[in-house]
Amino acid sequence: MKFGMFRSWHAATMAALAALALVAVPQAEAQRGPGAASVFVEPVGETEFSMHIEAIGTLEARERVDLTLNVADRVTAIYFDDGDRVTKGKTLLSLAQGEQAALVDAAEATANEARQRFERTQQLAAERTVAQSALDEAQRDLNAANAQLRAVQSRQKDRVLVAPFDGVLGFRMVSVGSYVKAGDVVAELIDDSQMKLDFSVPSTFLRSAKKGTRITAETDDLPGVVFEGEVETVGATIDPVTRSIRVRAILPNEDRLMKPGMFMKVTLLANPRQSLSVPETAIEPIGPDSFVYVAVKKGDQLVAERRKVDVGLRQKGRVEVVSGLEAGDTIVSDGLIRVRDGAPIVVRDRGILNSGTAAGPGMVNAQ
């Protein structure tokens, strides 16, 4: 009997609680209403976007040459050491000059004698005491003597090695007293003020890879360092096997950090442009469409107005907005979970993220 009374009491109690719940929930919802969602906002601004085409390449020096001599003889003097930086025209090495210097002296004497003979003949021709043919012969002898002098002087210069351009020298391959033959490499000279970066991109990007296009490059040899340059040359043909085209970029190397032979990861920044952008957190995807919420003033209340936007590229947490917004629009950047179209919103100061203050005093209304 007591058990039956307990069951009756329990059933009555549960029915009463259920009825109370049915009443309490709507009352709570009515008290809360749609509510004002707390959000962060930011104005729509412009950001630079570009198509990123990635490739790999290898660095080469702007200029690179093996220094050699045109004649064979013994080295008498060396004016550089391994790794020296030199300027164009600096004397680096000289060979034995004795015999060649004597030939130059003889050629100079012959040239001086021919010049004096020509001057005397020219004076006599002016006085009409010699025939014109004698003057022509003197002129011919002078020209021949001068040509012979230039020839021996040129051969003398071949015995002195000078730097053809500014750069850094590699290892020295000879020593004083060494006998070098014509064509023997004395040292390597590299112009590393700029570096050439050769890489290949698919031919589908042919229109994007053009002279002046910006690039960035990184290497595991120098972690954290990003180098910038631009495309200088695009190859004239497409590889029929890989369907790619060769591209050469130039990178300034003022700090001389880059070395020939470095393996580089290249990013070609094609079609750069300034476009309106919003943070990725501001985008609400619904099916194939994208929407954002714009904070607008309606009466004395700030509400969220949903707008459809056409988006483009995404990079570094930003989304390119092709249409649907205007510069200066204030959009909801964070806090979309409770935001509804036409519902009121309260704008928070982002400073509370750092200070850790609670909601309430940190709330401000956007004007």
C-alpha cells in the first residue's frame, strides 16, 4: 500500500516538474530575448594580394670567370691572396718581363726615329725640296713603327694579369716561381654583388612570369632570412618534356650572405594588386556563398547586417573581397557564433584580450 502511494506521489511530482519546465524555458528565453552579441569589429581596408607561384632554383654569381694568361713564362710577382676582394683593373700577377721589356724599348726607339724622319720629310716637302712620294714613304714607315710598338706593348700587357671586374677571388692556384702555360687557371673571380637565381615554372604561368615580377627566396642554409628580387629574363622556349619554362631572377646581395650554388625555395609574386580584405574569421560560408556581417546603426542601436561577398585569394589570414563591401565599412571580425542578421550587437575593445577584464565595463558602442 505504501509502495502504491509512493508511485502515485512520484508520478504527480514528475508531471508538475515537467509542466514547470515547459513554462520556465519560454520565460527564460523571453527574458533573454535575442540578446546583444558581444563582438570585435574592424574597418574594411586594403591589402596587397598576389598569386604565389612556388619553385626551386640554384644561385649563380652575376659574373664568374677563371683568370688565365695568354702567354707562358715564370711567375715573378703575385699581388693577391685567397679570398681577397679586388676592384676592376687591379694588378694580380706578373710574369717575367726582361725580354719583353727589351722588345718594347727597341720598338719605342724605332717609332721615335720614324717620327723624326717623317717630321723632317714633311718640312722638306713644304719647301718643295723633296717629292711627295718621299713624304708618303716616311708616313708609311711611321705608321708601321707605331703598329709594331703597339704589338709589343700588347704582348707585354699579356704578361700582367688584372681584374676584369670588381669581385672576390677564390683560391690562388700558383706561387711565385711557378711556370704557367697559356690557359692555366690562376684563380677564380666572382662578382657577388648580385646573384642570379635560375628556376623553372609550369608553362601555364607564362603570362604571370615576366620581367619585373617580384620574387622572394629562402634557403635552409640561412634559416629565417628572406631575400627579395625580381625577374630579369624569361626563357624563349618551353621544355617539351616537363612543359616548363626557365626563368632568371636577380637578387641584390649587399651583405654577401648568398653564395653561388645555394639551393633556394622561390616564391614568384605574380599579378600584385591592392584589394579590399577582411580577416578569415569574418567570413561565414553558407553553401557555395560567403557572407560577412556589417555593423550598422539603426536608431540608437547597433545591429549586424549580413551581406554576401565575392572572395578571391586568401593569404596570411586575410581574404580578398572582390565585391560586396566598400572601403570604410565596419565588419564583425570575431564572435560570429551568436550573431544573427538584424540582431543587435555590442562591440568590445580588443584590449580586454590582454587585460583579461570581464565583459561589461569593456563594452563600447561603435559610432
